[in-house]
Amino acid sequence: MKKDTKTALITGSGQNIGRGIAHHLAAAGFNIIVNGSSDQETAEKVASEVRAKGSIAMVAMGDVGDKVAAEQIVQTGLDQFGAIDVLVNNAAIRPHAPFLDINEAEWQRVMNVDLNAAIWLSRLVLPAMIHRGWGRIISFSGMNAQRGYPGASPVAVAKHAVWGLTKSLAAEFGPLGITANIISPGTFPGDDPATANDPKFIKLQNENPVRRLGQSDDIGAMVGYLCSEHGGFVNGQMLQINGGVVTQY
């Protein structure tokens, strides 16, 4: 491992958008910490793909919505690489239920995975970022969270709160060489090719100004830019990656 090689922790990186981000950052020369909550096999597969690109990769399984597990994930990465220079808060859950039917435990579970994990992990990786004078924290929102999310109110609440967290981190740690940004994806069907023939996704594709839906590479390329030296002047921003659909709201 080169002394100046940087390391990225990508939560929920066993598939789809997280996998695409891992591929892009690996191609840019980052060490990669692959994380998943339960599917060890898919996480190991992504790690193998990353190694094939010439990057060093490790798997740190664990549920980021559990504070102790989040601490263990970061410590595993620090033990291996000494620092985590890029944190991508990608893991999320999006349960659907009417507002009046959601119980307190279900609400808190969403808060832990979609919001508190970003807080816990940021606090854990920031000391090493401050010491090295460089860091990137990238989180995720979503179109539905911005416009209101009927049937998934805790998701909207959590995602709005992460946007507030992002702006605060950007202002506080920007002077120290650390940027914080948030990405709001449009419709991303995932890696399953069967979705190409799904009538729901075909309709959404036809309604999109660019006449296609999102691919994991679209997000991966943006994260790669933010983590490059050229991306250092982008700070405290919400980046819409949706083909122009958000202009409707």
C-alpha cells in the first residue's frame, strides 16, 4: 500500500449504487472498505471486483443503524488502513406505512439507519481527517424526501436532517480541508436487468427529460469527482442526479 493512498468507507456497498461507487473510487486509486449489513457473499464479490482494478479492499460487515456495530466497522477500517479519508453514507432503509400506523420502534429504526448512522460515522472518521488535513463526507437524500414522502414520513424526516447535517459539517470543517456534500438521486432501478422490462420503470423512463433512468455509474462518477482534487471547491451542496425530473417540484 502506498503511503499516500487514501481509503474510502462506503456503507451499503454490496450492490447497486454502493457497488458503483466502490468501482469508481477503486479505479481512482482508493483503498475500499465494503460494507453490508447481512449479505456477506455480495460484499465479498464487490471486494473481489475492486481488487481486480488494482485497489486494496476489505469487507467490514455490520448494521450501521446499530451504534456499536458502526463503531466496530470504522475501527476495523482504521486497524487496516490507519485512516478513513472518504465516508460515503449510502446505506438506507425506506419502509412504507401510513403516518398514523408507524410505531415508535419502526420510526426509531429509520432514524438510526438513515440519520444517526451518518452522525455516528462522521464523528468516528473526522479526527483522522482533521489530522491529515483532507476528507470527504458524502451522504444521500432523494427526490421523494424533498417533495414530501407520503407513506414514508420517517424517511423524509431523516433525509431532511442529513441535509442539515451536511451543511453544518461543510461550514465547520471546510476550513480544515474536509468537504461535505449530499446527493439526491432520481429513479435508479438497480443492477437487475429485468427492471428494463418493468412497465413502471418504462413509464418513468418515458417521462424523464433525458429519456432514461439512473445507472449506478451516474452516481459513482459524481462521487469520484467529489473525491478528486478537482472536487475540493464543491462543499455544502445538494447535487441532483435525476435527469431533470426534479424541475417538476
